[in-house]
Amino acid sequence: MLHARSIAVSEPFGLPTGSLTVMSLIWANPGNSQKQLADWAGITSPGLVGLVDELENRGLVTRQRSVSDRRRNSLVLTDKGKRTTEVMMTTVSTIEAPIRDALGPDDMQQLISLVDRAVVALQQSEA
């Protein structure tokens, strides 16, 4: 149910599924490579390229040549991309409010910690 609600956040903007995840990762990690962002988002590199193409065509993301490695692109949100991400994150926060309210701060922190540990375990199993 939460997944379906999160997907609906992108609909008013006409953005593909996964846009908010990718835009949030770019905002939190400006200048990272497409490969790194694909890994974090849990999608393939080709899947990320298509999504980034769409976001770039809409003026939400720019690709910039990496200063440290001219062979790779770094991704950065535009001002429009930042504003769009803020609006979508506000909607997500509203969607998640019942969960935060039901769990309270301590249980919410424990949930986040457990999910983080699960993600790390999965990443280590792939290495």
C-alpha cells in the first residue's frame, strides 16, 4: 500500500516510477556517478540512464563531466529539480505520517536501523 502511494507521488508531475528515489539520491549525493546512483537505487545502469534522460529532458537533472574522471558523468539537480523534489518529498512525508505516528520516534528509529542493516547485508552478499 505504501509503495502504491509513493508511486502516485510522481503522477501529478508526469514522471516515471523511480523518479523521486533517483532525484533524492542525486540531491543527497551531488556529483556521484550514474553507476553509483543505480546501485543505491537498486536498478540497472541502463534503467537509470533512461530515467536520467527523461529527468534531463524535463530540466530537472543535468549531467556534468566529472572533474576527477572525464570518462564519467556526475549528476546534479537543477533548481527546478530541487523544487520538484521538495514538493514530492512533502507529499511523501504526509503519506508516511500515519506510520511515524503509530511507531513513535524510538520505534521509527529502530525500523530505519533494521532496514539499513538489511540493505547492508544484501549488498555484502552480492559483493
